[in-house]
Amino acid sequence: MISHEIFLLPADNGRLSNFCGQTNIHLRQIEARLKVEIANRGNQFKVTGLDGSVKAACAVMKKLFESTENELLTSELIHLAMQDSSIDEILEAPESTDQQNISIKTKRGLIKGRGHNQQEYLRKIVSHDINFGVGPAGTGKTYLAVACAIEALQNEKVRKIILVRPAVEAGEKLGFLPGDMAQKVDPYLRPLYDALYEMLGFERVEKMIDRGVIEVAPLAFMRGRTLNDAFIILDEAQNTTMEQIKMFLTRVGFGSTAIVTGDITQVDLPSEKMSGLRHVLEVLKDIEGISFTFFNARDVVRHPLVQRIVSAYEAYEKKTNSAHESDSHSDHL
């Protein structure tokens, strides 16, 4: 255990009150997340805990205090700031000091990866033609992929963006939905549209779709095509079959970048069908030139409760799997 003292300047009572929160609730939030103890007198703070945790806490406290000049701190802002200054990132800093953080410019401003995993994800996308982003909802897999696609298009690295999703759970129920083909698949592609609208604006996205510069399509529409000079994103890949994901990956042509995102814990396929994403992670794990980024509960950037929900499910599944393995072992004795 170590202790470290920091002075937050200027010693402004209003900013210090904003920083600490009512009855020091913001300090308690930092303590609980980073497993440290924080004591203070005025603008002098003493942080006690493990070395990495203390470094992380001091970094996030300084960053948060800077932000009190212009904004009112909330539990959500503190949660997001701790994503950026996570313990994992502090501990891994010596290995990555020569790696600059990657930022992406869009209409809504600068988009940066939060924490080590998101930054590593962005670095891999820049340097690999085929990339996998796997992890729970809310970790930024699809959002960052769409941001990278928009930047590549704006910098003329590609000629078009193609966003793809499996249309339905097993890909075979479109006939039961009302409307023409576009209306049938539209609800399944809506999250991709939402990310585009937020980054580029509604009118610009619609014009680019009309010109064919952006294409949003169900996975079945990719069959038989070769996609050159394109940035291609396959979202919700856990709901592809083994045949579908193989078909998608073999569409990638010259000058193209492909990103496959999904959450293998939320597969909607019938129980007799194996998830194509789960299968391809085993098949391609040792292939050079393909990158894999695995996100976990720490990377969730939605409401703090989402992170706890993801962690609870992960713990439950580990416990259930251990019980099944134990029962199987007993059966063989």
C-alpha cells in the first residue's frame, strides 16, 4: 500500500464542491471503482491504495477537476472519465508510451477510444484489413467501427461504406414481415443508421445513400459480390451461421477494410445452429493479418448499471459452466 498527496489548483471552493459532490459522493464513487481511500482537507487530497490504483485515481481526479471549470460533474461523467483512466491502462502504460492515442474527426466532434481496449481496437483497424471486435453491448464496437469508416471515406482511402447485419435471428423469417424488402429489413439495420446520422447528420447520410456512397444492407445481399475499395462492417455477427460469415469474409476485395462485430453471449440463432462468429474466432485465431479485440464489462460506456449487469451475467455463466463441468466429470466416474 502507498499514499500519494495531490493539490488541486486553483483552490476554488465552488469548483471543489462540484468536484467532491454532495456529501463527497463523487469521491466515494472513485474510491469504490478504483479500490482506494481518499482523504482531503480543502484542495489537498491524500490517496491510499495499491500503486497502480493510486496512479489511476490521481490521474482521473486531476482530469475531473480540470473539467469543473466548465461543467457540472455527474456520476455519468465520472464513470466515463474512469474509463479513460482505467487501472489496466495505467499498468500497461510503460509498454505503450510510444503509441499515440488515435482520434477520429466527425461532424459531432472528436471521437476517441475510451480506455486501453478501445484505443487498441482503433490502432488495429488502422493497421489490419480484417478486424474482429467482440464483446458485450455498450463497449463501442460498432460505434467506433462506423467512425473509422466515415474517416476513411472522408480521407478518400475508400470509395464507399457498406454496413451489413444479419436481417433476422436465423435469416429466414422476412416473409412474415409487412412491406417490401427494404421495409422488411430496415428495423434490423436501424442501429447502423443511428450511428451514421449522429456523426454525419441526417441530410448528408440520405444523400450519400442515394448516390450509393453508403450502402446499408442485410447480409444475404452480399452473396456473389466482390467488394473493392470499400470499408465494410458486419454488425451483430453472432447471429450469422458458419456459412454466412465465411461468405462475408470471402467478399473482401483489394483496397478494402472489413470489421466484424458481435457479442457471443447474445446469440439468437436456433439452438441447433452454431454461431458463425464463435466458430470463426477458432478457425482464424492464428491467421496473420487479422486482428482480434475482445471487450469486457470494464469497457462498457453506457449507464454504470449496464457494466454491473454485464459483470453479473459473466459471473453467472462462469458459475453455470463450472457446475456443468463438475456434473459431467461426476458422470464419468
